[in-house]
Amino acid sequence: MIWDPCLTRAVAAEVRARLHGSRARAIAFRREDREVVVYFRDATLVADLSPRSGVVAVEPPTEPEGHAEPLPAVLTGVEAVWDERVLVLRLRRVRGRKPNPALILELATNRRNAILADGPDLRVRKRLRRVKGRSLPVGQPWVGPGGGTPDRTRREVDEAGWRRLLEGLDGGDARAALLANVAHASGLNVEALLGAPGRAEGFRLWRRMASGEEVSPHLHHLGSGLQPYPWRLPGGRGEAVESLLEALAKVRAAGDDAHARAAGYTARLLTAESRRLKRKLKRLRVHLEKTAEAGRLREEGALILSSLHLIEPGAEQVTLSGFDGGRRVIRLDRRQRPQDYANALFRRAGRLERGAATLPHRIGAAEEELARIAALRERHRRGELSAADLDDLAPPPSPQSRSRHESPALPYRSHTSSGGLEIRVGRGARHNDDLTFRHSRPMDIWLHARHAAGAHVILRWTRPERPPAADLEEAAVFAANHSGARSSGTVPVDWTRRKWVRKPRGAPPGAVIPDRVKTVFVAPDPTLAERLGV
């Protein structure tokens, strides 16, 4: 099933009416099944946050299981975060001096999670699972999917604003306009809002949904399965129910059928992953075979450079004496000067040699992953596979499907030197400025390959003395690896304190002027990150 802000708010109201003032006894985090269970004296609240379910249900009281954590508290409030799919259950402790706890349920599809937090600022104490892209450090205040600030692009509108927004739009354009700009609009209710006769009627329907008026709970039979909603939705078959909690109980009861569908999806996912890895292995092995040509390419490049006086301009091939005394026929590129073509051969040989150093490891890793997938397929066939086993198989959300509130990725990749210092490598030209001027300290060491386009590198170091030579050299190697000079044998890398780096006004992204520069000469090493355990 799918949650949206309207459904979340309506369920919050029913749970509040059903359990307000109830005495809690214990709470259990079932990480293997992605469930959280709160044991009240007169009821049991179950939040099944697994991919196949996503149900919050109130069931008859049961005895706490053995590993449940005592929770002597009273439920004082249940609220939904504005225009979000987040439920917050607040409790008040009945004894002890510990801060009052709260259970936070994040219900967005593919990102469901539960967090047990303490105190008025909701400091995270325990979480059900780690979600990619959601930083929830234990001991820090909980920050909602919106980053703690409401989304200014989605807002409540009046009828005039509704008309202006949809003026001249229909179909997909009108749908996109509502979803991007109007609070409480969602993929569940947008068809009903657009399908109402006339813009005025659509606005009145949205107004009723936004304010939670005239709730009429229905359980819809959609192509994706059972879907509760506070109102009747167009499309599919819907039946009126007494409450949304009743509808959620029916969804949970039908979980066996949903589990069967999820099992079929899991089988297809594992099969597709196995095929992908086999294709990847085939490509890697072909590349490994090609690395044997590196020696020949270097020899041909050296022969061309040593015999430039024998090569006529525009020649397509030349016959030269090899280093072993034999005659060699070498093909040339008429569009390039012989010396440029020789340098291209050296660069290609360098790429092949680096591949020869890294490809065996990559092939071994792919073979291990393929063996792991084969073991998962066998466990799935025997019915022993849990949802937690599939965490690493779920594809990451695309940029279009990420939450509009998700914070951008850091502008650097972080590594740890052999001496324990952090090395930050910029992700590209447009991120270099952000790394240098917003994610570093004045005394940090700034590095960049001389006279070559490449990443800014920051070695975290605050002491007045020169950083350790080994750590500085490793940071310089990262600067060489992520520069246009990565195929050279030796690369000069400039370094200075970050406080001596300035950006001229109007300069393009990544362009800076360093002062008080020193230089270290290093050889690029594509295996450095792997050797440092990254």
C-alpha cells in the first residue's frame, strides 16, 4: 500500500482517538522483519514497514516478547507532520527521570523507517534500519525528510491561486503542476482532483482533503493491491469501511497474498541481478585479454619516436627495425603527426597497464557477488530469505524519484590516510569550490596537480607544522589520480594551506589562485583507494 499526507493525517487522528491515554508496557524493534511493536495494556500497535506491507495496525493486546524494551509511559499524542508521510507518537514516562520518548514512523515507500527518540528535541536513540540518503545519527535531534524546514514550493492555495496554477493546463501538465506546487496533493488523489467537474469543484474537493473534512473511509482494490484512503477514489473497486484502522487490518490480513507477489518479484530481481553480473564478468574478461597489448603499444610508440626522420608526412604505415633487430610494420594515423600518434599509443598502453593491475580484483569481486546472488536464489527457493537480505539489491532511487527534501550529496569523496588523517577529494570542477571554501578549515592542506585539470584535494590538518610526509604524499597521489595527468609517470602536485587559496571574482568553477605554494612529485597509483580500505 501507499501512504500520502492525507492518509497519514487521517490515520493519526484514528490512532489518537483509539489509544490516547493508553499505558504502554514495552516496545520491540524486529529488525529482521522490519516491524516495530508497541505493547499497550489494552492494545498492540504494529508498524509493519517491510517492502511488501507498510501497514500501521492496532490489534488486540498481547504479552511483550522476550527481547522487548520496557516502556513505562502513557500515549499523550499522535500527530502527522504537515504535508509529509510521517507519524509521531508522543509518550510521557510514568516513572523515572529519563526524557519523554516518542516513536516516529516514516512511511514513504522504499524509505520506511521507525525511530525511537527522546526529549522535546527528539534526539535519536534507536532506529529500525539505515536508509540510504537519510542521515539519522544516534544522539542527534531527529530531522524530518524535509530537513527541518517546510517545503516552500508546495503550499496551500486559495481558489484564485488554484485557477491560476491550472490555467491552460490539462493532462500530464496539470498533474505535474499540482504535485509540485500544492500541499496534500499526491499520486493517490490527484486524479480525483483533476477529474472533478470544473476547476471550482476540484478546488472544493482539495480543500476538503487538505482540511480533513467529511472523512469517508474506503478500501480500494487497485491493480497494485489493497489501498485504504479517507475518501472514495476514482478507478478500481472501492468499498466503504467503518474506519481506516479496519481497512489497515484487512490489508495486514491479506499479507499472505502480498507476500506471494513479493516472492515473485524477489525471484525476478535475483534473476536479473545474476544476468547483470554475468554480463559484467564477460566484459571484464574481454578487457583483461586486451591488456596483453600494452607492451606492443609501448614498443611501437617508442619505435615511432626514435625514427621520426624516417617517416614521411601523411604515411599510413611505416616499416622500421624493431629493438630485437627484426622488421616491424606499424600502422599510422594520417590525421595525426607521428609524434602525437606515438603519445596516443603511450596513453592507451598506460590505460591497459592500469587495467591489468585492477581488473583481476574487479573480476574476483564480481565472481564473489555472483556466488552470493546464487546463494540468495537458493535460499529464496527454500523460503529462507528475509527482507533484510535484499537491502543491497534494491536499486538506489533515481534523482527524479528522490524526495524533494533530500539533502544534496557531499561535494567530495572521503578517504583515510595510512596515518589516520581524512583526505577529501572533490567530485568534479563544479564541486571543487564548495569543497575548498565550505568544507575545509583555514589550516587544512590544499592540493592540486600542477598545470592540469583535476580535483581539489583537502588533507585535514590543523597543526602549524608541516603534515606527515606519508599522509601528504597519499593526498598528492589522490590529486594526481583525479587529474588530467593521471597517465603520466610522475606528476607535480602543488600544496599550500587552504587559507592561502583565493578565488578571483568572475572566475569559472574550480579556478583558484594559490599562494605560498610548495610542490611534491608523485606517481599516480589507481590502487591507492583500495589499499587504504575504501
